[in-house]
Amino acid sequence: MTTSSSGKTAGPQHIDEETLDVAIGWHLRLKDESATAQDQLDFKVWLARCDRHTTAYQEAIHLWEETEAPARLLWLAQDQRRPAQKPRSQRITSNHRRWAAAAVLMLTILLSFELWHDPGRMDRWMADISTSSGQSQQALLEDGSSLFLDGNSALDVTLDDTQRVLTLRRGRMWINVAHDPQRPLQLTAGDAFISVLGTHFAVSRFHSRVTITVEEGQVAVRDTHHNQVLLNAGQQLTVLNGELKEVHTIDPRLVLAWKEGRIIFDQAGIDDIAEQLERSLAGRVLFDAQDFADLSFSGSFPTGRPETLIDTLKNAPAIKAHRLPGDVIWLRSTSTG
């Protein structure tokens, strides 16, 4: 039971999306520095009109509190990709209004647009081979190569008499490349360019990070600056923002355990956790990497039960997982409040 501002008592009510949208609009208008006294009066009239408006406004406040931080992350991520077109002073004065607008857009998208819920839909639609979140697929290519495509992945395949070219649009794959000296296999994943004759290796692509893990044989990896390194069995390399990083020695049985149905985190960072969640569940994962700079997470989880990982995160001392509307998971550092 709730009591409205007009003194009426109202029981639980269903809030239609149109009323909720209006309530969200009122909440954001009143938070904006340009709100006038007339806006305040108009809002009070709307709020007192019926108990449903009161309930919707309370829900709007709740949604705002839940999405304010991730909406800010969403706006900053988009803002970093835009060229600066205004003096910094102008950008600062308009910053509040702009990210508030981003929050409105986020709430609308979360409730409405399926493409935003599932950012991999377009890649999967255009790819030759693809999998949805939580699914996997094995395939045998015409050249005799066999591959395993993990969840939420998309792969383009071009095979002819002169070339073998693969493009990993998104996700993670493992491939046993058939030996063919006349047609070295070329694989592109984001800003990483890989060339092999015959080997077993895995590639994962998550945003601007591409990770290559060699199980057997040797692969050549090149970045956008034409730097190249040779990886041998038991080695792993990350290409981040188009640049080669340090080569690490790893145990392929542990790193590639996902092929057998298990995810093993060994001092993993926030990117690793978010990557696995987006691969296992429909929707998006939002987080601020700077808040998790010192995170080290370890554990073993079945790939087919992502809720087990989420439950563990909810009980972790340094990280909390919040479910938001529209299949969004917000990973929040407990040290930031």
C-alpha cells in the first residue's frame, strides 16, 4: 500500500509504458538546471491528477537511481568517440544536460529496442557462421579445418583456390587449421591480423581487445602498426587498441577449458568477467574499468549456467552485479559506493 502526495491511498497498480515515460520526463525536467517555477507547478498538477501518476513517478525515481551511473558510462563511452567540435567551456556547461539526455535515451532503449538489447544481432545476421548468446556451434570447413564457435559469436568465411580468409566479427572461436602451404590461413579479428599454415589456436574479440591463444603449432600475429610476433604452443597474446601487448606463457588446458564446458578465471580482470557474461547471456554488461583496476577474480564455473557466476559476483566483497531493465547487467565496484 502506498500513499500519494494528494493524501489518497492506492493499492498495487500496473504502470503502462506511456505513463512511465511521462514520469521519467518530469523527473529529468525537474533535475535540469533550466527548470522553471511554472514547471514545478505543472508537475504538481500532473502528479495530483491520479494515484497512477504518483506510482509511476516513484518508479521513475527508482529507475533513475538504478541507471544513473551506467547511463553516465554509456554517455562517456560514446562521447570519447566523437571529435571535439566545441570549446571545452561550452562542453562543460552542457555536460549535465547531455548525459541526462543519454539517461533518457538509455531508459527508452532498455524498454523498447531489441537491437540495443542484443548488439550482436547485426553481426550475426551478416556473418556466414554465427551463434546466439549461451549457444555454441562446431563446423567443418571445405578445406578440412574444424572450428568451434562460442556463444554470441559471428564469423565470415572466404575459401577458394587461392586463399583462405576468416574474419571474426565478434565473440570467440577455436580452430584446427588444415595444413596447406599454398594457402596460408589469414584471420582478422578487429585490429589483429593472424597468419597460419596449420595449428590449433583460439581467438576472442571483445570490444577493442583481441586475445590469441596457441594450443599447438605456431601463428604470426600483426597489429595495425605492422609490428609482428610469432606465438608458439602454450603462449597467449593480447592486441589492445591495435597494439601488441606482452606475450604470456599459459596452460592451454585451463585457458581453453571453455571448449569443454567450463570457464576458469585465474586472477581475471573486469574485462574477462564482462566478456564471459555477454557471451553467455543476452543483453549488455556495463562497467567502469577504472573502478576495477586492482580487481583479481578467480573461480571455475560451468559455461551453461551463467547465473552461478552472477550469484558469485553478488556475494563478492569488491564487486556487485545489478540487473537493470532491458537485459542489462551493471557491474559496480563496492569501493565507489
